[in-house]
Amino acid sequence: MPYVNIKVTKEGVTPEQKAKLIQGVTQLLVDVLGKNPQTTVVVIEEIDTDNWGIGGESVTVRRQRKQ
């Protein structure tokens, strides 16, 4: 039973986009690894940009600096 955890920053990912991710990742596991789609689990977690760090600083700070 494959378990896939997708983490994205919380910035307006729509329900339609999430549905496409779930379907696409499931199909990829079917196509590449021959996995059963009925037992494939896909979880999407949305993380606040304050809680996502790159290079020693949060995404929020990095994006504010680039403006």
C-alpha cells in the first residue's frame, strides 16, 4: 500500500488542483510501479510559509525580501 505525502506552502491551492495531484500521483504509481490505485494513499499537507524554512530563513521572509 503506497503512501505519498505532498507538502506545499499554504497559498491558495484549489480543491481542483488538489484533486489533480491526487489523481496524477496515483496514476503515476500505477504506471511506474504497477500499484493498485484502490490501496494508494495520497495526503496533501498545506504548510504556512512562516513554518517552511530554506537557507536558514522562512519562506515568508525570503519572499518579503524579494519584493
